[in-house]
Amino acid sequence: MPAIHVSNLTKTFRTKHKAAGLGASLRSLVKPQYTTVEAVRGLSFEMESGELLGFIGPNGAGKSTTIKILTGILFPNAGDVQVLGYTPWKQRRQLAYSIGTVFGQRPQLWYHLPAIDTFTLFGKIYELDDLETKKRIAYLAEAFEIEDLLEIPVRKLSLGQRMRCEVAASLLHKPRLLLLDEPSIGLDVVAKQHIRDAIREMAAQENVGVLLTSHDAGDLEALCKRVIIINHGQIVYQDKVSVLKRSYLTWKLVEVRYAQQINPDFHVEGTKILKVSKDHYAVKLRFDTLQTPVENVMAHLSAAGTLLDITVSDPPLEEVIAAIYEKAERNE
Amino acid sequence: MNKYLAIFKINLLNSLAYPAEMATRSGMILIFMTVFFQLWHVTYGDSGTQVLNGLTLQNIMWYLLLAETIELGRPRLARVISEQVKDGSIAYLLNKPYNFLLYQLSIGMGESLPRMGLLFIVGGTLVWIMAGPPPQLQNWPLAAIPLVGAWLLHFCFNCLIGLAAFVAEEVAPFEWIYQKFVFILGGMLVPLDFYPVWLQAVAKSLPFAYMMYGPASLFVRPDLQLFVQIVSGQILWLAVLGGLLVLAFSRGMRRLAINGG
């Protein structure tokens, strides 16, 4: 039995629509105008138990709405959903014992209290006995390296520290499935890496399935085996991450800042210069790793002057999606 | 049951996280009680009598103390729940294995208990100094039971208004109306005994009198008949409002739209 089975899932929201100005406000009092937004449109997919599945897409693609339906918080308009054998919106409480959730943009830890208090509370809520809770907290504290953070009021933790505590808290009751909605949002590179490592290790050790939403392609590369990309509430791509990487994530963006002005006819072989700053101190370029090895580019860049700063990043997901659309159109 | 006790305890801890803030807020009752005392002192002075509508100045002050303790100490859940809907944090509260309404009940108690306790002690000390000692200790249980009933009724109203945020954009106006009804028809500023008979009848046929007047009145004027009347009224209104609450929650869940993300 798959851990998640979704077929033809549809969810629409009705939002009040109002033009600017006093007149429009008065009109909307008498006769409100509503716009229907289709957040999820006929979505179908499956996820095996223990699988690490990336669910990505730009803002407003319908990722969070889908996760909220999977946890039973939102009622869908149409479609069939089974999560670990339960229909989420009908069996929300039974399902809750077997799933863990993290909504990266919202805190679940009690803000003014030390994280250990929330952990203990969750132990009671999930009906674990006190000894079991204690052992589990000790185990998670080690896995997420939060031993020293548990006694500090949550408001005093950094975002990265807090997120590690948040994810650890969601694993307290040994869920079979972890639903992570943007767990790395707002984190710096080091904190992101930290949290990705911990999630990957825990998932492997406890055979927890992880469904992860993100709009950061890096999360996906680090954590997931398979990926579903959605946009406007529909699936635009689903395949192994390795295939996606080979076909679409081969470009890298590089931003460099030099200590002195660079040559006006600056050029690095095998790359495309996107922008040279007006003062000629900084340059932005992109290249295809399949055609130009990273080390060649780096060698060229450092030969061109004294480097002050360098950032290498993946292309933004919007570009990946655009490329997927482009390819689909070419094939039609 | 254990989990609800744990929820109650964590909010109790949370309320105690900032003792200075809580103490300052409790200070409000000193201002209110001083103003009330001045007003009623003048009223009794002008009337040239010790007893008005069966109540002495001392009675009135202890009545008002209990009424103010209920009003200032009652759960502020309407605002809390509507904020949770607006900022999306409700998602975390709905995906845990507990009854959402009992969760809110436990949260409300954890918040109210220390606050009401402190308000009563701080305000009571001042009232004792200004107007004389509190009613005899053996009267207290007669007020304590309807006090719990009153609290539960406030909880129901707050939760219903909070749940309105599942469908309405803004719940502050509902809260404003509820508060004004409690002020006037609940007998918060003036005991209902001072109202014309017809208005007393109107007030007593609505739930608000059971949320303020009932326990406050029994505190200063213990009467078994009034006790039975108040408690049975509370049970009736709790059944009505509790039923509405359960219905509103199950209906509201179907229409919930969570912001953000």
C-alpha cells in the first residue's frame, strides 16, 4: 500500500475581490464580488512508504494547500486522498498519531518557553509514557545536535536552531510519514545544510517517508530521490532527482566581486557573461557544468584578479520550470 | 484527560513567564475599583440610606470585584483564535490528536486561573481597605460553582466568536457587541437589582446575567433559591451554546481557508 495516494485532487478558494477606492468599498458592502482561485487542479500522485519525495514549485503553486489537505486540515472540493490508509479530513485525529508536520513559516514550539516544555507537552498529546518521552527527547537531541538548546526559551534561539528543534519536535512520536512544508525557508547556507543532514539521517534510521515542499532546488538535491514539480496547481514534471539534475539543473550561476577593476572585455571561456557592474568590480555569469568543468571556470575567475567574494548558486526554480515548459512545447 | 491537563499546565507556565507584565495588568483593577468606590460612595451618601435594593456599599464593592475579576480574567480566546486563523498557525493546532475545542478550553483555563487569582487578591485587598471585609468564608462555595459556570459560558462565546474567523474576515465587531451585552445585561457596571423590573426580566432571560450577575450576586447575598436558579440557567445556556459550538466547529472546518503558504 502506498503511503500517500492522491487522485484528481481539486481545491478552490473563494476570495472577496475589491477594487481600490471608497466607491468600490461601498459597492462591495452591498454586493460583494468573489473570485474563485483554483489552488489545486486535478492533482494525482503516489508516494511509497519510506520514500523521500520532493514536492516543489514556485510560490502559490499549491504545495502548501496540498500538504494541508494531506494532514486533514483542509477539505478538498473533489478527489480521493489516502494517507497511510486514512482519509485525512475524515480521520484527522487518528492520522495525526502517524504523521509529523513542520510548516516552516509558522512556529509550533511555545515561543516564550524552553523547547523542552513543548517536547514534554507533545509526549502527553501523543500519549507516550514519561520514560519513553524522556528517552526519545535524548535521542532526538543528539541526532539534531540540540542538547544545549533545549533549556533556552525558544524566542532566544536563532532561526536555524529553532528549525532544528521544530523538526525534532515533529518526530517525537515516531511518525511513519513526515510532511515538511518549506523547512529551510529563511535559513542561511550552513543552517540549511545542517537541517538537511539531520532529516536525511533520521529518515534513513527510522524508515520515515518524507514529503518535502520547497522552492529551493538545493533542498531537493540534498534530500530527495524523486521529485514532483507543480505549478498553478498541476503537475508539470515528475521523475527521479538524478534525471532532473541531468536534464535541467546543469546550469550554475556565479557572482564574483574583485578587489580591483577588471578588464572591460572580460571573458571566461565556456561561460555566458550576464552582467558586469558599472564600476567594473563585479560580474555575474552562468555556465553549463556538462560543457565546462567548474574547476576551469574557477581557475579563469581567480586568474582575472584578486577575488573578494564569490557565490555559486543553482538556477532559480522558476527558470527550471520555464525550461521544462519549453522542452514540453518543443516536443509537441 | 492527561493531555488536556498537560495543555493547561503549559499555558499556565506560559502565563507565568512574564510575572511583571501580569502584575501590571492586574493593577488595572485598582483603578476600576477606586472609581467604582467613589461613584457608589457618593450615591449612597446622597440617598441617605445604608441599603439600596437590598445591598450595602460593602456588598456592592465585593459584587463589583467579582464581576471585574470575571471580566478582566476571562479567556481572550476570540482574538487568539482569529489571529491563529489569520496568520495560519491554526494549521499546527488542528493536526494534533486532541479535540480542538477541549484544547482551547485547557488553554483558556491555563490563562485565566493565574490572572483571576491575582486580580482577586490585588483588587480584594483594596476593596477590603476601602469598604470592609469580604463576605463570610462559608458563602464562597455558593459563588464558586456558578463562577465556573460563568467562566464556561464566557469560553463558549469567545470560542464561537473566534471560530467565526473561519468564515468571516474580521471578528472584532462581534467581540465588541458581546462585551457590551455583558457590560449592560450581565450587570457588570450596575447590579441587575437596580434595573427596572421589565429590564431585569429581559436580562435574566438571556445568558449574560448568568455570566456576571449570577456568581457576583451569590457572593454577597448567599441564597439557596437564587443558587439553584442561577446554576440551572447556566446548565441550560451551556447546553445551548456548547451544542452551537460543536456544530460551528464541524461546519467551520469544511469552510476553513488557511492564509499563507
